[in-house]
Amino acid sequence: MYKLIKPSHTTALFAAILATFLTACQAQDAATPAKTTVATEIVVDDGPDIEFRGTISGDLLDFKDKLGDDTPAVKQFKKTGKNPYNGNEAVIKNGYTIYSTACSGCHGHLAEGKLGPALADSYWTYPGNKKDKGLFETIYAGGQGMMGPQKGLISQDEILQLMSWVRSLQNKDAKPAAH
């Protein structure tokens, strides 16, 4: 029987398909960004916003990403650094949908790690990411290596939603990291 694809070409073909898929997942018309919101009752505290800084650069984050106005959840998060969506099952479910399109290509479909590190175990590349504020800073502004900034690709509210899914994994007795 004849083979249509030589084994030596299989890896190159897979890499081309993966690159096309990841590019398509990240492509988005800036004039009409996708919006994913979940209705939830959140009371926004009074007071000033806390500072958010890039994980690598330490620079103050610029939140002018042109993806719409801040939701009540984003406003509250910017005051406390704590994700108000944590523990909200409807948001967690939606957070997985966002994660699966924006993050799973590198971090694995169940956050088990692939090109990027696992997010479902007890080890964090950046220890500050154990807290919601740090995790948001890394997702929004990027990290070392291939972890590019998601600023302008997904909204701040969507980042909080996908973070709620990641946190739900850790609240189920995160596995020790494999060494």
C-alpha cells in the first residue's frame, strides 16, 4: 500500500497545522473584538486602584487595550487584586471556554503543560502568580520566552474568567509538580 505522506514529512506537516491553528486563534479584528461576558452581581468598592506591573519588566501596566469599558468585575479586581469570579461555577465554565481557545495550545487542554508550563500543579514559574494579581499581570503583559502578552487579544474580563478556571483546578488539591 502506498503512503500519501512520508514519515519524515509528518512532523513538518503537524508543525504547519499547529502554527496555522494558533495564528487563527489569536487573529482578531481590533475594530470588532470578541466579547465574552457573564452576568454576575458584583459590588465595586470605593477607593483607589492598586498598581499592576509587568511580571518581567516591572513597568506599570497600561490598561488602554481598546477592548471596551471595564466590567464591574474588572473594576473590583483593580481595587483589590482578588478575582471576584473565583468560585462562580458559571464563570468557571465560561473561563474554560476562553482558556481552551486562548491558552490550551501551549498549556494543554487541561492545563497539564505542553510548550508552556503546567498550570494545574503546585509549581509556578513566577511565584507571584500564586496570587490573582500576579497571574493577571503575567497573562496581560506576558512572561519570558513564548508567553506573549494577551493585552489587546482578549479582554481584561475574559482574563479574569479564564483565571477563575485555572484557580478552580488548584482548589482541587493541586498535584505536586513533577521534577
